[in-house]
Amino acid sequence: MSDSLLTDTARRLAAVGVDNPRLDARLLWAHARGDGVVFESFVSRREAREPLAYITGRKEFWSLEFEVGPGVLIPRPETETIIETALAAFPDRTVPLNVLDFGTGTACLLVAFLKEFINSRGLGIEKSEKARGYAIRNIAKHDLGSRCAICAGDWADAADGPYDVVLSNPPYIRASDIAGLQSEVSRFEPRQALDGGADGLSAYRALAPEIARRLCPKGRFFVEIGTGQSDEVADILGGAGLEIAKVVGDLAGIPRVLAGGLRW
Ligand SMILES: C[S@@+](CC[C@H](N)C(=O)[O-])C[C@H]1O[C@@H](n2cnc3c(N)ncnc32)[C@H](O)[C@@H]1O
């Protein structure tokens, strides 16, 4: 890529508010494999604030590559906190765990978990048909078809289990906050993956009893929360008979994951 093309492209992207314009320009060029016409179409999409990952069709999570695109939430680095917390709770990676992932999206959590816990099996439940397509392809891409399945439906439709581990990164943004998010998120990512209702907590209210009735007596849950939601979500989970053992911060120090089990 010539310096002048890099500078011009970065300037175009910066002008519309793209965060890392030079990096994005380089990545789009690499993805276009030097084809100028294809590159221009990618740059136009990025100028319209379409997420870079939707244009390249991939995103890394837990050092694994996932297929992404319109219709599925792009995996976020802070969600890796769920995997880190689960690894700390189960130091023996050979233990055969039965895991359920509520709202599986790309299946990033399920795939990362099953790659770490090599004798475990998993089920992902997902309401969105488009997202399920990505989940199924990502499971095949990582060769996990024999150890996991994706089920269509609402939270309550997940098979009864019981499960040793329940994971979830549910939608938790207040409905009224969505329009104010970055354009890449508010205009392109699926509303169903973001919208947590009027107070951001509706998915937790629906999920709490579903988690409680599917966990083994010594099972563990790991649930992602939005900024500032830890007390409220802990109350909701507690009301369903779940006990919080740990609140774990992400790399920015923001409380991000509630971990615990059934109250005894
Ligand atoms: C925040 S995204 C998380 C996706 C993925 N687990 C991740 O961490 O990147 C929440 C997911 O839950 C799904 N979802 C929302 N409401 C649901 C419901 N009632 N039943 C099942 N899945 C639901 C959405 O379609 C979306 O894929």
C-alpha cells in the first residue's frame, strides 16, 4: 500500500469519526489483497461506519478466529473475563463438564470454553436465526461438532441439563441508551443482542430462574454484566436462589463477571 493511499484513506476514515483510521486502512487493504476496486468498496462501507469486523468477516476472541457478519454481535475482549474466571474456578482442564451458554451469538464463549476444557460438552441456546448460522459455522470451523450443539429458542427452551457450568453474556444495554452508542454498534449490530429493556436488566430477570433450575448442586455460573450493574444483578440472581461467590473485573478494572452457584 503506498504512503499516499494510506494517508488519503486514513483521512477519509478520520473525517467520519472512525477511531483507528490508519490501522483500519491497512487492514482493509490487506483484506482486499491489493485489488483497488474491492478496496474502495470496503473503504466506502467503513466510511458509512460499518464495523471493520463485518467487512473482514472475522474477529479474534481468546486467540481464536470467529466468523462474524451482519446479524451477530461481534465478540468483545471484556467477555474473555468469563473464560478467565471459569478457568480459575476449575483448575483441572481435563474434568468432563457439561456446559450451557445462554445467548450464544457467534458461539465464542462456548468454543473458547470447550477448547480449554478438552473433555467437556456444551449446548448453546440462541433466539436469532442469523446468529445461529454463525454459531454453527464457528463450531465446525473449530472442529467441535462432536462435543457441542446449538439449540433454537428462548432462554426457557434450553434443555434441562443439569449443567456443571452455565455461561451467559446477555443483552444488558438500557433501551434508551442504544441510540447514543457508537454508530458501528447502534446502526449495525443486532438490537436483540444489545437491548436489555428499560433498565437494562430484563434479560437477567428472565435468566435467573432458568440458570437456577439447570445448575448441578455444585455447578457454577459465570454471567457478564454491564458497567454499574453488579449490585442490581446480584440481587436478581440472589432472588432466584443463586449465590454470588465472586465479582471479577475486566482489564479496565470494571466489574464485569458475576460468578457463583446455588445457595446451600
Ligand atoms: C450480548 S449477545 C452475546 C453473544 C455472545 N455470547 C458473545 O458473548 O459475544 C446476546 C445474545 O443473546 C441472544 N438473545 C437475546 N435474547 C434472547 C432470548 N430471549 N433467548 C435466547 N437468546 C437470546 C441474542 O440474539 C445475542 O446473540
